[in-house]
Amino acid sequence: MIKSISFSKTMSYILRYSYNDFNIKKDSEGYVDIDEFLIALRKNFPKATINDIRYWSEQKNKDGKLRFTIKENKIKANYIH
């Protein structure tokens, strides 16, 4: 299990800003395919798994809000500022 905060930050960065760099397409609700997302994450975290993504999608930020949402086989960043 990858519990490094840098993993979560990388997730956010890819989902919010660099998804195009990895040829990941967002749907109309901002979700991306979780398998394509995992491939992108493995560029920086070669041992990343779906379980790591699920772990971080269940963690809340300092305000008690979820940073990510998983729906079916898709994930998106929740834009909470």
C-alpha cells in the first residue's frame, strides 16, 4: 500500500491538469477510466495498484471532504478549494 502523500498529490495533478499528457480522456462529468489512470500513475509509482487508488479515494482532506470520487470503473478529482 502506497501511503505517501506525494501519491495523492500526483493523483490530483494528473486528474486536474495533466490527463492530456497521458492521453487520458475525461467524460462530460470529469471522470477518467481508472485503468488508464493507473497506467499514468505507474510512470511515477511503478508499484501502484487499484487498491492504492481506492485507499486514497477514501481519505478525506483537512476539511473532512473526499478529494476523489470513484464511480463504476472511473475516477475524478473533487474540486474542493
